[in-house]
Amino acid sequence: MILSGVCIVVAAFFLLRRNLDVAFVIAALGLVAWFLNYRAQMKEIIVAANLQDDGSEDEEEESSEDSDDE
């Protein structure tokens, strides 16, 4: 996230200096860094949600097995 912010600031600097090609490339790199960071965060959230769902399913299976025994 910090890298993407730095890239945008550097791109703004080059944009002000009328170096449009360099500004575009650096802004694009900043955007890619932001998307990769966002993707990594979403993967962590999905894994945590799946682990939480798996835990609740295991509890349901155990309670249904206990009721079958009776």
C-alpha cells in the first residue's frame, strides 16, 4: 500500500514536469502494486472465512453424530 502511494506521488511529480511517459509508467506500476496488495488482503479474508465455516460444519457434524448415538 505504501509502495502504491509513493508511486502516485512520484508520478504526480513527473506529470508536473511534463514527462508524461514516465508519469504514466510509474502510475501504472503503482496501480498494479495496489491491486496486488488488495488481492492478497482478499485471499487472507477468504481463507479466514473458509476456516471459520469449516469449524462450524465440524460442530454440526459432531452434534448430529451425538444425537444418532442416542
